[in-house]
Amino acid sequence: MRVIEDTATRLSLRVIPWGAAALLGAVTLLFLLWGAALFNAGEPKGGAVLIGIGAIFFVGCFGVFVKVLTVTLDRTKAEAEVIERGVFGRKRKTFSMNGMTGATLQSMVIKRKPGDLAEKGRSGHKNTPEPRVWRVAFARGASPPQPLTDAYGNEKTARAIGGAINGWFARPE
């Protein structure tokens, strides 16, 4: 997460998922290099297929998983704006800041199948917590929180965004 602007009246944050981009780029590069090697080895059909799979994987996965998130809170407009940019375009949401008190974290448990860890030979599997995914939501007092995005992500990024928003709300105008 990067703070773009941090003044008394405006906060702007940008999150670029570099980890997901690097992982998907490496897997895509594997397909592209394998296809190029087959192509150079005299197997043009196999090489073309693997290069095509790599290209489809790159566009499809980047379109779904790699989205740049920009969050802007503006006290003068009393508006919060969330923009998600990806390969297939951008999605913009605006929220009224009236009654907004800061940010909160929402988590979702990823349920495992019963006995899943025991089948994999993990000792002490009953003490292993269920994995969670996280997202940030705008807190509004007694009203239900409004999530910034539909997707959940990692805890570290969600805590950084929530902390920056709460720190900005705690400052006097």
C-alpha cells in the first residue's frame, strides 16, 4: 500500500498487488518459454499451443486477480471513492462520508473439508486454525459496514488500509 496524498482534507491510497502479479507472471512466463523451446525444437504446433495457453492464462488471471485499488477520501466533498483498475477496465464506487466513523476489517473463514489435514499427515491438525481472508469496510456507527471491494485479500494489506483510514479520521479537520 502506498499513500498518494495525506492532508487534513484528503487521503488517497493506492494498492498494487505485486505478489499476485509476480506469481502469475512467472507461471505465464513458464508456458511462454516452454512453448518457445518447443517451437525452436521443430514442434511448431505444440509450441503454438503452449504459447496460446500462456497468453490466455496471462489475460484471464490478470483480469481477475490483479487489480490496482485506489481509495480516496475527501472531507470537502464528504465523499469516499474506490476505484479498481484491471485488464478489463475499471470499476468505480462512491460512498457518502456522512456518519462514517472510520474503517473496520471483515474476515471470512475458508472452510476445510472434515479430516482434510489428517489425510495429509499433519499432526496436531485439530489445533490448526481455519485460514481466513480479509477486506476493509467503512464503519458507520450502528449501521452495517460498507465493504470497499467485493473481493477478500490478505490480512497485512487490509490492516494497512484500515489503519491509514482510521488514522486519517482520528486527525482533526
